[in-house]
Amino acid sequence: MIDIRTFKGEIPRVADKLLPVEYAASAVNCDLESGNLHPIKGVLSVQDVGASTTSIHKLTNASNSFFQWEENVNVVKSLVADSGNRVLFTGAGYPKETNAALSLVASPFPTTTRRLGIPAPTNALVITLVGTAGEDVVHSSSYAYTIVGKWEDGSEVESAPSPPTAVFDVYAGIIPRLTGFADSKADGVYTTHFRMYRLNPGNAGAEYQYVDEMLVDTAQYDDSKTDDDLLEVLSTTNWTAPEEKLKGLIATSHGLVFGFNGNTIYPSEVFIPYAFPASSSLTTESDIVGLGYTGSLVVALTETVPYMLIGQDPLTLTLQRLGYQQKCVSIRSIVNIPGGVMYASPDGLYNINEAGAGALITDKIFTKKQWKALSPENLFGFYYDQSYVGFFSGTSNGFIIDLGTGEYRTIKLTDNIYGGEYSPDADLLYLIQKKGAVREIVSWGTGNDIDYTWSSKIFEHRSRQTHMAGMVKGDFVSGNVTLSFYVDGVLAASKVIDNDSLFRVKVPGGKSFQFKVTGKATVDRILIGRSAIEVIKGFENG
């Protein structure tokens, strides 16, 4: 007699006839968290988006306010406090930032963005000495200027300084007149002020200190300030604006933002997410596919091997090559999980923990050949409900791997999926789904129950056997189930079950037997035997 008391997921690498009795040859749209068989909930429509939308982002605490892009975009929250929901993102042209006030004016969102960072001015100031010179030198001087963008929330973005002027002596009676200020012409840049700095020889070494600032539409500045009037020292000397093609943005809890281009990793200044000093950049031996982060670990996943970044100061970061021959085949498969970074490699889902140790998570689930057949280069994934939830872009297929138990289940939706995002504030997983000629955002697991399919292992017998009766114990409030019976690989019979009473079925004899259960009912146990008496005794003894 066949008696299934616990329902588990799939192990594709194990032949159907060699599976343990409780495992499935196929478990599609099954909720198996409690050991019995439930349907998962489907998706619920949220809003329509463009026909080519690939990436979305929901602003924190903004009801149904989603950014949408056709490109693969990486979004991080700004490290600026009280910045009005400001976010930074890469992947849609040059690096950008925006906030709720700018981005939610008119759909499609974001309405307005600003370039991330301000390129440094390339010209030195022009100095004209105004007045009648006396005999005494008041001080020696040199000037540099920066370009500043003052946001409406009170935060500021400041460029690296211009080249300095030559050092010159300022005599009594002379006021230096500064001209030649040049505003940035970079696309999307937001600027409001010029900020001037003057060389102050001092007692402990010469440094450029703050003189004053003026609006960018001002052409000149006359500097009548004394050395004692000068304020803070210039701090933006190495604040390089981000690379035009910077991508793969991630943010860490210790105030650093990382991006990459080609085989170069760019860390930001600490809590200055728009400045990426070129002097702090690090290079890998091959091009980078994407970055991951968890705890104190930043991982760079390349076209050959992974690397880990050690340190929390951009000036002292080191790059350690990990010896695992596990390249990353999809940037969108990279998922940050508690204690590790998971991604799609050629061999399966790979995890690197905070110590830099690697493990093939799907080693006991797939063979390398089976994994390759799934097209992992199209995989995008999420960490959701203690599981890795993955979908294959442009298909309706996906899977769930419970990271606690290692159990694997298959997802099959009605429409193709193209991307998505997990929203922490809503605690919802949003997906981009095909909807006729356009696409729509749907929320995962919030719709109605959808039919599951759970197929048993293949039971083999030494001689021909028949199965004539059975019993399905469970709850049929949500619907019935259909049992399909396969003998020697051929569908032999099927029966609709809407209660947990004994049923009879005429199934021809054979040497191998398999059944499939489809529906929405909650199933706790399935018994199938050669006779009604065998089933009843099996149930009573169980």
C-alpha cells in the first residue's frame, strides 16, 4: 500500500523511482511549509506599467508609487537623513538621484532626476589684483573653487576642487578679484553655488580654507577677507564624481556605496554617496558582473571568480580573490541573504558567507546539466520569507528554495514575468508581469489560491499489481482535488475527490505506479491500496 503522510518538494537530480516516498517528482505551486499540501496564493494586480518595463522601485511609504525603467537598474536609499525619500540608482544612463518631490510629479515615474555628483571644474580661476599696492606683503595666496548643489531639503552636493591658481603675493591695499568661474555642463547636473577656497600658509602647513560662496550666476568675487576670517579646510580634494557608466550600485550599513564599471570597483567616501575617489578604486582580473553585500561583507562577482572586499574605510580597502571557480552568470540573480550572498553560477545557486567560504546550495537538488537547461543566465531572484525565490525572465517559470530546510518547489504562473522588487516597508514581493500588449505590477502571494500539482515518486513492483481503492484525508473547503493514476508511464485513470471518505477506482495492473494530485484542497494524507480493506486497515493502523 502507498501511504503519504508528509508532502515534500522536488529533488530533480534523483530519479523519480529512487526518491524517498514523501518527495515529489514534481511539486508545482505547492505550499509545503507545514508538511501537508496547500495551494499557494497567486498574484494580485497593482498597476499597469510600460510594455518594456524590466525594473521597478517602490518608494518607501509611498502608496503604489513605483519607478519604472526598461533597463536593468540598481536602486539604493540615500544615506542623507531627512532627504524626502531620496534614492540613488544606476543602469539608466549616467548615475542619478531623485526624491519624492522631484520624481512623483507626473507618471511614468521618476518624473525628474538629477545627476549623482558634480564633476569638478577643469579651469583655474583668473585673478586680477585691484587697488594700489603698498610695500608690505599681507600674505601669499592661491585659490581654488568647487561647484555646489544645495537641495531643497538642506543637504548639499559639492564637487572636487578646480585646479589651483599659481601662488602670488598680496600686498597691502590690494584686493584679489576672482573671475573665470565655470558652471558644470554635464547632463542632468544640479548646481546652485560656487564655493571659494584660499591657500592659508598657517603655522602647521599650507591648506586651502573656505572663503565664501555665491550663486552660480555670479561672475566675480572680490576677496577682502583676512587669514583669520577663513573657515573650514577644503575636504573634497579627492571627491571624484561617479563614472559615467557606473552600475550595479549597492549600499552598506557602514556608510559606503559601491558601484563598478568593467573590472573596476568604485567605493564612495564614507556617508558621501556621490563621491567616488578614483584613488580608492580596486580592480579584478576579469569584468565584474555584479556586487553583493551582507553584514560586513562586500562580494564582487566576476566573469571568472568571486572576490571579497575587506575593510570599511575606502582608503584602506583590500580585495581578496576567492579561489572558487564559480563565476556569476546573471547580475539579477544576486541576492543578499542573512549571512551571505547568493547568485547563479554555471553549476547552480552559489553562496558566499561572511567569512568568504563558498558552497553550492543546489548541489543536492540539480545536476550541472539540469541547472544549465533552466537557462540560469535569465534568472532573477529575491530573498523573501526565508527563501530564495527565483524567476526566469520572459517565462512564467520560477522556483522557491527554503533556505532553512533546503526544500525545492516549482512555480508556474499564467503569464510571463520580467523582473520585480521586494519592498521592505510593505513586506511584499512585487513582480512585473505581462498583461496583453503592456505589462503590469503584481504583488506575489496576495491573490486567490491557485491549483497545485504534486506528483508522487514512481513506485515499482516486482510483479504486476493493481490499485483499486484509496483515501484522501484533508480539508475540502477550498475545493476538490483530482487524482490521476499512471501505470507503466501511461495515464490509466483519474478521479475527482471532494471528501475524505474511502473511494474506489479501477486502475489496470502494472509494474510501476505513480499518481498526481491537482487542486486547491488541503491534503494531509493520501492512501492508495490494492483493495478497500487494505486502505481502511492502513488508515486505522496509522
